[in-house]
Amino acid sequence: MQIPDDWQPPADCLQQRVILITGAGSGIGAAVAVACAHHGASVILLDKIVRNLEQVYDAIEACGAPQAAIYPMNLEGAAEKDYLDLAATLQTEFGRLDGLLHNAALLGALIPIANFESELWYKILQVNLNAPFLLTRACLGLLTKSVDAAVLFNSDRVGRKGKAYWGAYAASKAAVENFMQVLADELEANTAVRVNSIDPGSVATPLRALAYPGEDPATLAAPQDVVRPFLYLLGPDSKGVSGQQFRV
């Protein structure tokens, strides 16, 4: 699916919303975080590199948006208690969660399955699949306190159609697509939480540079170019849309 061609984000489309974004220190996560704040959201920035989070925080401050919050966390090493502690902190500071964007991802390397090391496989699934599960589960209580909440998974085309050498990354993204559909089906009847995924296409991000080191980033979309669909799916105009796979 695609968002409506003529949709443009109103200036206050995310006014008074509380949105948590993983992988918010760079790439699409950083661009969406700044855009969400610019449109009125209070954004919780989660990433493992503090200096990157501070740069995004400063960018949000500079545009006069609502003050953001920084929550440093390494998803690779995080345990179940870490996610529960995060949810408890959000409960104390905000009382609810209106949006959750699962953007953080680990590529690892492009390797044939025959040569894929098990340790790397586990590490990629920990960040790309286990972390979204643990974070979503920990935050469900906060999301259900919102009158209109959105969970959004940043996906990839190799998660919808497998491709040689993409290994654990592709497998994890495929699992996330299914997880999204399961979650959407479970939450459809008795909650105001909608769940979707989005494939942003070819974007000049650090992960893309690792996958295609010889590619000229100037030929790709910039992270700022793809934020509009994220704003739509995190905002009120997509209310009632759930369980769908979007693409840019």
C-alpha cells in the first residue's frame, strides 16, 4: 500500500503526541524524529550512541519544537528488565505512548548462508526481531492508554521477497512483517492501537552504505525525503488503518 498521493502533513498533526523512536541517532530515525517534533510531538530518542542522540536533540531544540527526551540503550545487549525499566520511566514521565517507531536495525554483512556465523545470526535477530518484540510488549500498557496510538515497523523489500546473501537481516525483516500482522490482528478488536510496516525504499543511510559501499549516495533519496509517509502512519489521518504493508 501507499499513503494518499495528495496527503500533506498539517503543521499540528502530531500535536501533544508522545512518540518513541528507536535508532533515532542517525538516518531515517533521526529525520523522522525531527519531523515529528516539528509537527508537535514530544519525541523520545532511543539509540546506543549518546553523541548522535545529542545532535538530534539539539536539532529539535533549534526548531523550537517540544523538548525531546534522550534514552540511551543498546538493543544488542539489552535484557528484558531493561525494556521494563524503560516502560516504567515512560509511565512516570509521560503516562502514555501515542506512537512507537521500530527503526533500529543491524545489517551485519552480506554473506552466503553456508558461511554465516551463528553468533552474527543471533546478534542480528536480537536487534531486528527480539528487541521490537520485547519493546512492544513492554510498552503495550502505555499504548493502550492513548486514544489513538500507532506502532510502525521500518521494513525492507528483502523482508517481503528474499534475496541471496541478505541472510539474517532478510529473515529478521520477514519475521517482523509477520509479527506486525499478528500484533495488528490481536489489537484490532478492543484497542485504539493500529500497527503497520513501511518499506522506505532506497535511502542514503549508514545501513545502506554498508550494503552498497560503491554506491553514490547522491543518487538516492535523503532520509528527509521519506518522512511524509511516517508522519501519516504515526498521525491521526491513518486512524483505522492497521495490518498493512506500506511502501514509499
